[in-house]
Amino acid sequence: MKANRRNFIKRTSAGVLGMGALSFPIAANAATLKENSNTLKSDLKLGVASYTLREFTREKALDMTLRCGLNRITFKSMHLPLDSGAHTIKSAVAECKEKGVDFYGAGVIYMTTEEEVDQAFEYAKMAELDMIVGVPSHNLLDYVEKKVKSYDIKLAIHNHGPGDKVYPSAESAYVKIKDRDKRMGLCVDIGHTQRIKRDPSQDVTQFFDRVFDIHLKDVTASELDGQTCIIGRGVIDFPAFLKTVSKLNYKGTLALEYEAEGDDPLPGMMESIGYIKGIIATL
């Protein structure tokens, strides 16, 4: 795997460009992203799950996303609390638009009561979002389906791998929503998928009709104790995975969720995105 990683970086300039984004002015990135940085060859869209930037303010998180050459983001609650009022939410939406970042979803949002479901959908409505990345309790799925229908907002259920009692795999969510409203689907976290010893490419292919979002991360081992690492340094076969989603004509976002180095994630983010862009340039 390490040899493959070196070969991709040598064969493409995209990896170097992604890793060198630190030197680009933020304003210049924001002005050009919509033209050439966010939608890549094969129309694959890259973004960031803001849990990656959990130790930073919302403003800083947006700026760091732009410095990675990306302009799509989902907010976790530390960047826009779930109990925020309309004014706070509208201000956050305006800030994203001003910086040129597409705030396309929220999550991961846990839903264990009907009140938490209500709060999540009202939050998404006020933020004018198309999608919630969520983890609803099994007994709330009927109630969630009613909300999906009445709000016309998609729900993408996130898997959390071994040790998770609710949705350890994409399949465990898929079997519960496959016969429900088609706006109920999946956010496939491929790192947690690998940790539960499943093939991310196979799972995305098998459940593709309900795949709305994908969280990108690499892990050190296909085990419970596998840890997030820089993409290309772990055990996931990213060339095969990206080839798979490209062939499937995936239209959602590939959102980087880099959980390592919480206090200083930017170098790892940039190397990860550079590697991903390098692979995509060869497709």
C-alpha cells in the first residue's frame, strides 16, 4: 500500500498541489474553487466533515477547509450548536456563503427521543439543508420517516463500526430503511467499515441506491483498535475505492473526516486530500 501511495504522488501533480495548498492565500482559493478545485475528474466532489476541525472555531474551520482547496462542509454541533436560535443559524449560513463554502449538511446528530428528532429537523430547515447525517434509535425510525416526508430533508444514517450497538455497518442501517421513504439513506464511513472487516468498495456498491454521503478516512488496522491515519498510510485500498465510486457515478460528497491530531490537523488533511486528488487525476 505504501508503494502504491508513492507511485500515485510521483505520477500526478494533483497530490503535490493538494499538499502545497498551505501557501495559497485563502481569498484566492475562495475565488477559484467553484471553477476547478471542488469538482474533480469523474465529477467526484470532495468536502470536509467538521468534526475534523473540532478544536477550532467555526470561522477557523471554514478557513482551514478553504486552505485545503475544498469548499463543501457538514457542521458538527461544536460549530453550530443544535439548540441554536434562528438568528445564530442564519448568521452561520451567511458566513459560509460569504466565504464561498457550501454548508450542505449537518451531523453526526444522535436522535434518542422524539424531541431530539424534532430539534434536528427544525435545525436543518432553518439552515436550509438538504441532508442530516444522523443516528436515530431503531424505535424512532417510523417517527423519523414522517419527518423526512413532511420536511423533505434527507436522512443519511452513519455507521460507527465494531462496538457500536446501533449501526455498526452500513448494512445494519440499510436493512432497516431499504423499504422506507427513498429520502432515508446512508452516510458510509469507510474507516469504520474497514475496522469491522468489511470491504468499503463492496458495501458502497451493494447499498448504492441509498448512499447519500461518504466519510473518507484511512485506518491503521482492520480491527477494533484501528486508528485514523493520513490517507494512503493505512490499510484501505483507496485507488480501488475511488475507482468504484467513480464507476458508480456517485453524485454525493466524499467528506474527509480526519480524526487524528485534533489540535493540528491541517498537515494531515492536506496530505490526505493531495493523495485523493492524485488518485482521482489518474481515473
